Amino acid sequence: MKIRRLGIPAIALAAAGALVLSGCASGDAPAESDTAAIITTNGSEPQNPLVPTNTTETGGGKITTSIFAGLVSYNAKGEIENEVAKSIESDDAQNWTVTLNDGWEFTDGEAVTADSFVDAWNFGAKFSNAQSASYFFDNIAGFSYDADAELTGLKVVDESTFTVELASPEADWPLRLGYTAFMPLPSAAYEDMEAFGENPIGNGPYMLAKEGAWEHEVGIDLVTNPEYDGVRKPANGGLNIVFYASMDAAYADVQGGNLDVLDAVPDAAFESYESDFPDRFVNQPAAIFQGFNMPYYLEHWSGEEGKLRRAAISMSIDRKEITDVIFQGTRTPATDFTSPVIDGYSDSLKGAEVLEYNPKEAKAKWAEADAIAPYTGTFDLAYNSDGGHAAWVDAVTNSIKNTLGIEAIGKPYPTFAAALDDRSADKLTGGTRAGWQGDYPSLYNFLAPLYQTGAGSNYEDYTSEEFDALLKEGAAASSVEDATAKYQEAQEVLLADLPTIPLWYSNVSGVWSESVENVVFGWDSVPMYTDITKSE
Amino acid sequence: MIWYTGKRLLQMIPVFFGATLLIYFMVFSLPGDPIAALYGDRPPAPGVIEQIRAQYNLDKPFIVQYFIYIGNFFQGDLGTTYSGRPVSDVMAKAFPITARLALLALAIEAIFGILVGLVAGLRKGKLFDTSALVVSLLLISVPTFVIGFVLQYVFAVKLGWARTTVSSEAPLSELLLPALVLASVSFAYIVRLTRASVSDNLSADFVRTATAKGLSRRRVVGVHVLRNSLVPVVTFLGVDLGSLMVGAIVTEGIFNINGVGGTVYKAIKLGEGPTVVSFIAVMVVIFVLANLLVDLLYAALDPRIRYAK
């Protein structure tokens, strides 16, 4: 696929062929109308109608974040800044009082009040509404996973105040509130939520250009919302999000001047994007953690023997080499279980040396484990072959093979669904690829859903009382600093147990055209659209 | 003739049921739970997944799912995608674009392919013939995506003569470049088919007779040689129309065209039974009709061919 380096002769030859073929076809130049202030960028077709509580994937997330404003929003560093909220306060991390600013309106003229939030959250949490983000409300008192129940923890005090009672204390609860699930909804939405999702009415920096601005599979046109007066005031006239099925096409469009900002670089351009777009590219760690899990139900991988083997495997992987060679530096070797863009990330946790390449120590640990019970058979690592994982899986298994002298191979599944099937049915025969992208910039979000006993994404049945206790203490801590300390301690438990072998953090790599400036990527790998200016 | 056509059309009914049942079964047999896979590493609450599965009848046995689909099909309801859009809407968007692209490609490959092939066949062994053979060999051996990327890079990115990708309205001018890419391989085959056929026919008895009768060369070539040489070419074009409609995934991807190939590919990956089957059903019909058209054209091209009742 390295077309761009085929060399002049090949291109000339093919071009000559094309000229013969077309009888010198005259291509017509695109007529560029002067819509200078509109920024075009890439996206993908949202999975569901644009209802905030039913939008948990990036395609729809980009749009809902742009057209809604919640209590808070995230700045580029992932810190929260108040939007509709005037204050979010609590004395005990369990009972919160939220006060709203006056003057916020939805684009249909309705005022944003305490009810706008409370009703929307109740809608999102209600069992029979089957909203994909329902679990985000599970810590609010009254939430139920298997029956319709009202969130009794939400109480409206007056137009601009409501209180929230959590089921258990959570010191960094406000950090969640910039996530799309927590957006307010106008009362018009409840008449027909699906129709609302086609033409959503929000209170964010942008709004839909017109009825039907979302053209399915093609794109969506957003213009600035004149009524918006929050911290994300747009510096441009609007946003045209074009949906691409292939990143290669999107990349060609930035090169050809049809697209202003692209927030991903296709594999084929890994080597060339920095020279194709000098000074107009970004490559920085994102809130995406990648590793692989070893199930606890496998023989040899639990108990003391399992601990030793997990450490041995981890130390036999040359992360630096693989990120440099396979990923051309678009991954950053892992030093913890979260991500460098998250407040509280650390590269000096106790026990983090287990994530460094150390063949000698790896062999020693493996031998120690063999003394408990000798290992036979092949080590395999499952992955879905439709996601471009084969190269790094092979590199990792080769690294293990060469260091430990055991047979190690990748185990491809045709699709992600097939891999997930065996994973949730406890039928894996070895490790499995695992990844996590943060929903909101908090250490807790990288730990609780994956490693807490019985958590939704804890497929490999990891359980540790010590870890659970530390997580709970962190959640109940009176300050974010104390919470961070506890979460880091909890990660030190993980480093000793290694339920997941951390590999690396995915970087966000993106490029933009000459016609735009002030392109900064946020903590969530999405450009801060409102700051982008068009230079023409 | 009418009998023949009617019989062929009736044959479509079992083909339709067989194909839809088979395809539905294949999609059903794809490993994994499609709804769980929709959400990747971040599953929603288990109750939510169950409700969505029930909404799309995925909790029922295969044969029940199929008959629900067929039952709705005959009431004009093709089901919905997993994002809740009616499949008929998706089809109404994808097919017109792909049809335009496929017909444009077909026109390009037919016109230029036959023309080049004819000239090459008439001047066998001359410079034009040799270069036509070399170019066609090149086009056949280079994969479509290479041709696609190269043409896109040269004409759209570097020269700026065309738009890099196709916009949502997909006017013919923007479809020209992708149509060229799509037509390239078949063009090469048509050149070779026509050339071989023409050079064969040039030495046929009826051509010698026609020439001996004193007909002009123009008439000999235009009516006797060309018409008889078109039988294999038309067969090829008929099959090709079918594959152009469905097989443009690569080209559609390169030029970001929201057409049939890409939609079906995505639906298969998601395990969306109703979408896949509805699209395939239409394609089956297109395939069968194209073949019928080809068979009918034989008679028009070659008077020696007659249809049995």
C-alpha cells in the first residue's frame, strides 16, 4: 500500500496508461465556493440517532459534544471548566449540590434548567429505554440494572439548583460530567426521541445548519449557535463533518485540499505524514491504553505461578523496539494502566520495572514458575484479524518466543465479534488483545470498569480484595489528590498481579491543511474544533 | 422469444428464495454476537444488550428470523439497520450512485475497449497492436487499488484536475475518475477479447465472401467482422455489469463513494442480516436480468442463434 513511494517511473507509466485509456480525459477542477469560515473535518456515521445518552462511540460523540453543553466541558488538557454549572459542590463526595448559571437556552428557545438535566439523566438511566450509556448513572442512588427505576438520588431544588445523592462516595465525580451521557435535553426531545436524534436541539457551541443537516453516511453540517455563551465560543463559522469509510481517502482529501483537519493518519502514511505536512501534524499520546489480558481460568496463569509467568511474559516484550519499528513511533510504551494525558498518570509506580524489557529477569521468573509446575504447549495471543493487529501481535509473540524459548503464536479470529464471543464465554486458550479508551479524563475510568471484581469489562475474572479496597478508598477520598494517590497504589497492586499485560498507549496522530490554524488536539484525541481558525 | 423470456423470468423465483435463504443463513452463522460487537471494548449494561437483541429478533432461531424477514419483505418492509435506519432508505441512497458509477465504467470499457480491440485486431502485429497488448497486460497485472491510488494521487492530489474524493451529490464529472479505475481491468480484457475475435473472424469464410462480393472494407469490417466478433464481448460485459455493481468495494473506498459495495461490506462485518440480504436480493435480480439481456442480444448479433421454445 505504499503507493506514495512507488517512484516517478511507475507513476508516469501508470499515468500514461490512464491517458491512453481515457483519451486524455479532462478532469474538471472543483469549484470552490467561498465558505471560508466553515472548517471541514473527518468523522464517521454515528451508530445511533444523536441522543446523548445513546452515544458511546466516537463518530456520534464528536457531534454530540459539539452541539450540546453540559455542566462542564473539558479543555485540551482534560481539565474541567464550568459551562452550564456555576458550581458543583460536596462535603462528603457523596451528596452533591449543583448550581446552574442563568441565561442558558436550547436553540429552540427553551431555558436550560435543573429539570433539563434531571429528566435527561432519568431518561438515560431508565432500563426500558435501553440507552447504551445507562451504566454511567449507576452510581446515582436509585439506579437499577434490571428494572425501570427512578433515580431517587436526583432532586430538583429550584430552577437552577439540584442535588445528587450517590450510592457510594466518588471524589472525582464532577470529572464525569463533561461526558456526552450527562448532557441536558429540551422537553421537545421526549415527544419522539428517535426523531429528535435525527435533528437534535442542543445548547452547545454549534447547532445543526438546518433540518436534515445530518445526511446519513455522508456527513453533517454544523453552524455556530449564536446564543451560546460558554467557554467554547467558536472562532470559526461552523463545522462540516464528512464521514469516511477509509482513512486513506480522507488523507488524500487533506492532500487534495478538500478537507481541513484529519484526526487520524492511515497506516500507509505513517512514514510520510510528517514530511507531507511539515509543521501541520500532531503525534502525541492519547487516552488510549492497549495491552493483552491473560484469563485466570487457564492452567499455569493463576496463583503464585501465574504471577511469575505474567511478569516473565511482560519483561520479555521489547515495547520500545515494537513501537518504533511496527508503529513508527505512533505508540508510546506503557508505564502504568492509564494514559499520559490523564491527571495522575505516573511513570514511576512501584513495580513498574516489570514493564521494561529484561530478558535475563524474564527467563529467571519463567524458570521459577516452571519449578512450581512445568509449562508445556504453545502460548497464543488472540486478536481479530480485521483490525490491523497482525503485525504487532506477531512482533510481541516473537519477542516472547525469542526471550523465553517457548512456542508463541498469534491466534487470529475473523472478526471482533468472534473474538469477543470466546472471551465472554471463558473459552480462550491464551492471551487476548485488550484496549481501553477513556470516557472521561479520570484514573478511575481506566481502572474500575476493567479490574474491579465483577465489573462490566472484566472478562478475565480478575479479583483482588486489596485492589477493590484501594479503589473504594480512592473514590471516597475527600480530595482529588488523595484519590489519585489511592488509585496509584491500586495500580501497584495491578503491577504485581498483571491481570493485563500493559503494552503501550496509542498516540493521536493527525494532519491539517494550510488553510487552517490553531489546531490543537484534546485529551480525547478529538481536535478542539471551536478554536480552529481559517486563514483565508 | 416471449416464451423464452417468460421462462427465464419465472426461473428467477426459486433463485431469489434460494439466494436469500442461503445468504441469510450465512450471515446468521457469522461467529459472534453482532450487538455485543457493536460496542467493542465498552459494553453497555447486559440488560441493554438483551433488549436490543430482542428488538432485532436476534434472540429467535434462524428459521424464524428468516420468515419474519421474508414476511415483512412482501409487505414492503426490508427491516432496519442496527442504527435504526430503514434498509430501504439505505438502498435508495446506495444503488443510484453505484448504478451511475457502474454504467459509466461499463460505457468507458465497452466503447474504448471495443474500439482499441478492433483496431488492434485489424492491424495485428503492428505497433498499435503491440502497444495495446502491453498496456492491457499492465492493467490486468496491476491490482485495482494501485491503479486507484496512483490515478487519485496524480490527477487529484498533484494535478488538481479532479476532486480527490466524490462528494455526496456524486455528479458524473466527479465519478469519471473512479469509473476509469473501475473500468481499467475490464477494459484490458475487452481489448484482448475483441482483438482475438476480430482477427479470427477476419479469416472466416463469410468475410472472404463479403470481400469477394465487392463490399467496401468499411462495410465488411463494420457489419460482418465487428458484429460477429461482439458475441464473446457482450457475454463478458453482461457478467461484468453484475460484478461492477457489487465488486466496487476497493474503488468506492479509495474515492469515499457511499455505494453498494461498501455498504454491504460494512453490513457483513456488523452481521446485519436484513441489510445484507436485501442488497444481495437486488443484486441477484440485476445479475439474472443482465444475463437474460446478454442471451437476447446473442440473437440480435448473430443470426445463426435462435431460441428454442
